[in-house]
Amino acid sequence: MTVALVLSKDLTWELSKLKAQGFSSTVENSLEITMCEGDRLLLRFSGNITSEGALNTNMPEWIAFHSQRTNHLSVRLTEVDPFGNHSSSHYKGTAMFHKVSRGHLDWSCDGPGSVNVNLLGDPVCRLPLTLPKKAKRNNQMNVPQVKICEEDSSHSPCDSLLFWLSEQLSAEDLSLLVPSLRLRRSAAQLVKLRAGNSLSGQAFHLLLMWRRALPASPHQSNINHLANGLAKSGRPDLARELLLKQTAISEEQASGEA
């Protein structure tokens, strides 16, 4: 985000310059603000968007007004919480500009220091911000850890069985399975952020999320619940194979104990 502090008489010229630099569809001008030489605008953020500088140093950004030149402030925006704004495809926040008179600045040997934000008053300008969400890329394969099925597996499907199932599901299967298992859409969006572009990774994390939400019920009833969800989502073949695999696992465990 780039902020330009210009005289009102130079606004048209400055807007044309910014548009020539590629900001044609995103240039906005505020209402007129009365400022004197040396006054500053302090930039603060609210919501789920901030600047990388403010995030790393916890210090506000400044831009000073000088009548003889145009001053620019460029900041790189970033999200505060990567898992925030679950119901939106964008992160949302607000940039707020507070006017600070030159006489109210605390000066140190290196320049203006911090100002008590509680004394700033209302912002002279507010700018709504949005940032598109991007799936996190990972050059390495996203391979979930798999543990061997145990008899005391908290009465729920073990990781290896869920991992096998996640490898069988297509994107359409997964979208239909989510409501069948009574998972919220926000859960699917959260999984996309965590698992990235790996479809099997997304499926595995969703199945883990479903398993964690299971009540304390007999193991077989949980398997049947998952099988019913597969059948309702149009994959009765996977439902049958899931039950067969669970039967084989149970028989193997029983023979091992014998």
C-alpha cells in the first residue's frame, strides 16, 4: 500500500502520476485534511490486517507533510491471524490515519519518538482494506504421520485407515462428504490453509477433525457413521471397502492377541 500526502491543488496531477504507475483501479483520495508544515499522519491498523513493519517492530508508521514536496509512504500489508475471517475469501482490516501536530511530537536525538495512542483522538481518515487469501505453498510433499491401529484407539477409526481413505477421495467427493459428516464450511476453509494444495492432505485433516468431534461411542458405530457419510455423498463403494478394511484390521488384532 502506498500513501501520498499532497497539497489539494496538486491532487489531480498526483492521481494521474499514480495511475500511470499502475495504480489505476486502486487509487482513492481522502477528504481534505488541514495540516501545517511538519505535521505528521500516524498510520495505525485495526482488524486482521497490519503492516509487516508494525508487526515486526510494534512501532507505528509515519508520514510527514511538507508543502514543497510530495511525501510517500509505502508499506507491505500482511494478515495478523492467518486463520481469521473464516467466512470470507479475504482478510479484512482498516488503515487509520491520525493527525499529530508538530508541537505534540516527542523528539529524541534520532527524530520523533512514540506518541501516546490514547491521546490521538479520532482518525482524520479511515481506509477499509482487504487482502486475498492464498493457500500456503510447500515444496515438500505433505505426508501425514501414520500410526498403527491400536485396540484402545479411543473407539474411533485409526490414522492409517483415515489416511487410506483420504487417498481415495476426489475434490468433489470431499465437498459432498463435509456436510454428510456435519462439518462446518469454516472447517474446510481452515483445512485448506493448513494443508495447502494437497487434496489428500486436506481430506486427511478433515477426517481427523471429524474424528476429534466424535462422541464417546463404540468403535463400530463410528465406523458406520463414516461409512454412511460416504454412501450419502455418492461413494457407497468406498463405504463398503472401508467396512471390509475395518473388519480385516479387527480380525488381525484378534489373531495377534490369540
